[in-house]
Amino acid sequence: MVTAVKEELEKNQWIQSRYKIALKRMIKLNFPDLTNYDIDKALDYSIEKRYKAEPATIYNNYSEKTVDMLLSELTDYIYQKQPIITAWGVMFKRHDSGVLNPLTKLIYMFMTNRDKFKQIRNTFIKGSEDFENYDLLQVLAKVDTNAIYGALGSVACVLYNLHVAASITFQGRSYISSAIMFFEAFLSNNVKFASLEEIITFIDNVRTERGNRHYDDKDILDRDIGIYEVLNKIILTCGDFRRGKIKWIPSQRDLDIVFEQLSNCSQEDLNRIYYKNNLYAFLDNKVMSKALIYLLKTMKVPYLDPNKVPEEISVEMDTFCDLLREYVFYNYQILDRIDRNTHMIKNVSLISDTDSTIVCFDRFYKYTLDKVKDIPMEIKKVFVKGMEYVENDWQGNPELIRGMVYEDPDYDYNFQDQSVIEVERMINPMVVIPQDNLRYSIINIIGHCCGILCNEYIEGHTKMGNSYDPTRKTLMFIKNEFTFRRVLMTLVKKAYAAKVEVQEGNMVPESESCAITGLTMKKNVYAPETRSELQRILYEDILKPETIDQVKVIKDLAIFESKIFESLRNGEKTFYKPVSFKAMNKYDDPLKIQGIKASLIWNEVKDPELEAIDLTAKNNLDVVKVIINPTTVETIRDDFPEEYERLKTIIEGNSDLSKVLKGKIDTIAVPRNVATPVWITRLIDYVDIANYNLKNFPVESVGIMRMGKDNVNYSNILKL
């Protein structure tokens, strides 16, 4: 048996040419005095002792043939034949094997057309008719491309294959997870070590880069890094936080092994180990700090598009990026990237979707701004209007006062008597335009480098999966597309709002800069006035200002709440809930449909002269929340006796509708061309309607507490 195992292992090329060679390097660090012969004997003994002949099965779902083999044989097959492998464990023939998927050219055509449409689109101002036209065309090309993958994942499609469908989905997750691992590691060293094996592999990977190093540490670094600093950096990178819990902490024995490895590293290797995924420590070196300053001082125009470097710094940017590539960039895949992306607490990759992620460059911006804030440079222009108001006491100057310009009245809210106050709002004469040129340039320096390095990282992913082909342009790449001034995040996945400033190098007009994704306030279940006002508050009070004034947010919500109450009291239907429903006979149980139930109540209670709702046809109408029960209905008894009697009949009757209502009515439909009867305004549930219109505004995201209650829209308790 031992002989059979030994023969099997000796035949395995992956074990002999990759696994053992890597282990020998690692062991040599801890035991430098051992000869290669001694290490080989020890490795052979250890591998044979621990080897298990695990069975594996390959199923060819086209030929429907099954092949049984050992897991070691499968590993060696993948190593030698290099089939395309996916995150779902499915293997495909390589693209260069002569077997071309007929859909490939179609996908290329759609993607090429999309690039053309986007290039033409970007020559127009966002919001213009031409921009929108070509934006729709590029979206159409994207939909066409996605439709191919969607069809392959649909059981109804003739091309459907379970294994292909699952592979597409999981491979997409694997790619975006890989990109997020890059950003988390490169920008914040947040991909933590989860085992001693990962630490040793990290050290070995950095050391094996020796043959690809182009820079001399003496020319770049201020000093050599001591062994204890390197050890401390590694210790601080341990932990693998997931959902707030530490998955692994190294033991003292683990740390002894790591220290022994570091003790036998060269000084150059120690330096490189220390700076890998340690961006800001590397930028602290004088050479790198001066390089950052030089890039910004040399620019003659602001750096707006991270994908297009200003010509005057193109060479220097290449060098800057190359230095980050050699010293900071760790170009090795994280094997459990999908699991980590799902569970780890992220530092910089704030929001991710199927094929994109929003990355926060705020730390790099503030870090660089602190270095250059007092240095004069051409792009750092500050445009100030009204400086004369600083130099003169404008409050006492009647000429200046007459020159003030007033806008339409604004409103404030008095919390003591819960009243809305009309105030005059003066256009601020102290207009200081922020240093947007400098901000864009700083962000796009790191955005450009991240774009290049992330694509190299993704390319490494394709190479690891054997899908890389140097003769064919890859469609798998990450591109810098938007620059957001501010992003408001929520606890709901893929629900956020952002102020867009730049899109693919083009300034976005103020009127088009508010981007809302996944937030309920944008959906048609709300009245247009509600959607418009909540989006205005979101943009004007949260996304646009330099500093968020929480009290201003509360005041604007309180003012809007007051407008809702006033509108309802006036009989206006502005804030009624719009509903749509089919003909009554289209439903198995129509009385479960809110619109039908509310319409039946209207038809039963309305004045005979008013229009009835035709339930034999499709309807689009408004429903209003009311509080009607045996107690509240008494409030209209004297003024509206006929409606009172009809309501009493419905509440206390024995009809199918009465049985469903169970003694209370909470909604009534009102035809859109009929004014709301006064008796309904007496019974409206004002609080519930206000809550419905306000409850999904993301106040918690700006530190305004709801006290954990669904019926509280905001409070005066703030989280600072």
C-alpha cells in the first residue's frame, strides 16, 4: 500500500513541480541549515503519511458519461490540461482548443456597440436630448448582452444548461469578490490572515517576487524596516473579522514560527513584506510624498477622468503607479473570496452590486490634502464672490444691503408651537467655491492607479481559471465610471443615494447629479409630490451641503408633514395612495384586494349623485386611509345623517363585505374626477397617511433616531 501511494504521488506533476518546491522554500526559512536532501526526505515522509486517496467524479453532461478517479488525479489533470475552471466547479474546454462558442461573436458585437454608443454619449451634456438618446442605446446593448446570459439561465431556453447557468452566476460573484478583495487589501490592508498557512504563504509570495523587482530600496525608502516592525504589521493583519467576530488568532507557537521565518529574510525582503498592502506607510516615504506633490503641481488642467491622464504628467503617473505595483500591490488571489465578500466587515468597498462596487477614496483624499494644502499650484484656484463683504461692514452699508438679492420665501419650523414659519432667504453673498479641481485630481490619481492594478488583479483571476488568452481582448475589466461627492448608505442592500459629480470624465450638471438606487421614496407607490419633496430634502439637506445639518433635515420633514395635514384638511387628494387593479371577476377572492374593497365601500356609502366606480373594468384610482368604527362614525351623525346610516349598515351588517371588514373601515376609494366629500375629511387617518409618506425617508443614515418604532418618522434624538 505504501508503495502504491508513493508511486501515485511521484506521478503527480502538480505535487512534484509546484507543491513540494513551494514547501521547500518555506521550510528553508525556518531551517536554513538543512540540506535539500534532508528536506526532500522529510516532505516525502510527511506527504505519504497524510495523503488520503479521496475519490472524485467527473461528469460530462454533454456526452452524459461519468469518469471516476482520485482527487489527486483530478488535480493533476487540471494542472496539465488547464481546462477553464469556474467557481461552481464546472470545467470547459479552452478557447484556443478550436471549439468556439457561437454566442461569443454576438457578445463581442454587443459590447463593441455599447462602447461606441458610450463614447458618442459622452460628447454631450448629461441631461440633454442627445445624451439621453445614446445613453438609451448603450443601455440597450447592455440589456442585449445580459439577455444572452439570462437566456442561458432560463429553463425555457433551448440553450439552457444547469451547469452553465450556475457557472455564470457564481463566476460573476467570484469576479466582483476578487475586485473587492483587491480594494480592501490595497487601500486598507483589510483582508486579514485566517491561518498560519496564509501568513507563511504571504511571506513566501513576497519573497518570490525578487526576480521582478526593478527599484532599489535605497532610492525609494527613507530607512530599512526592523524585524519587529514587520512582525507587528503581520500580527495586526491577523484576525479575519467576520460579522464583528474574530475567526482566528495566532498562538504563541504560530508567532514563533513567523518570527523564525522573518529572522532569515533579507533586509530587502523585510522591507517588501512590510509595505505590501501598507499604502499610507509607503506614501510616507519622502520620495513618494514628493512624487504626489509633483503630480499635482505639474498639472495644468484638473484631472477629471481617471481613465485619461493629463498629458503633462502621463510619464510620471506611469512611474508612480509602477512604484505602487512593486511595493504595495499584492497580486495573489484570495481563495475564499466569495465567502469573505459575503461576511467580512469592509473598510472601503462600501456598496457592491453584481458587477460593480463603490469604493471610498476619502482617506487618500484627506491624506494627500494634508500634504498639499499650503502648497501653491495651478489647479488649486479658489473663486470667491463677494470678498468685499468681508473687508467692509456690510451690515452697516446701505448700498451693499440694497444690492442683496432675495429668493422666493423659504420656510422654517417652530417645534415649540409646531408651526411653520415663512422666512426670507437671501442669496449668500459669501460664495466660496470649494477646491473641486484639486479634489478631483487627488481622487483620480489613486483612482487611475486602482483601475490599472485592479484589472491586473482580475487578469490574474482569469489566468488562475485558465480562461486568459493573450491573443484575445478580455471583456473582463473594471473601469472607473463615476465620481460621487457623497453617498448616503442604508441598512438595506443595494439601497443608497449619491451626488454624482463626474461621469467618465464629464462634469454632471446640478440638475442631473442626484442618483437614487433602491430607495422606496422613488417608487410609484407614493404620490408624485411625495417623491419630489423627499428627493429634494435628500439632495438639498444631505447630499449637497458640505456639512449635514441634522436639525435642518428634521425641520424640512416636519414642514412637509404639516403640508400633508393641511392638504388633507382642505380635501385635496395629493397624498392619497394611488392603486391599480383589474376587473373584479379576474380575482379568485376579490375582497382581499385593497382597491376593490375600498371601491365597494365608496359605491355603498357615496351620495347617489356622485360617480360610482365600475368594477367590471380595470381601474386606476386613489384610496385614502380612514378611521371608521362604531365610535368614530358617531362624529358625523348630525352633519351627514345619510352617510352615517350607510356606514352603520356596512359596519354592523351581515354582507360578505361587512364580514371582511369586521366592524371597521380603514380605506375608502375616491374616483379621481370626484372631489373628496367633507364627511370623509372628518374621518381621515391623518397620522397614518403622514407616516406612510414619510416613513421610508432614511433618517437613520444621518443619525436621526426613530426610537425603533415604525410609526415614528423622526425624533429630536440625534446620533452625533
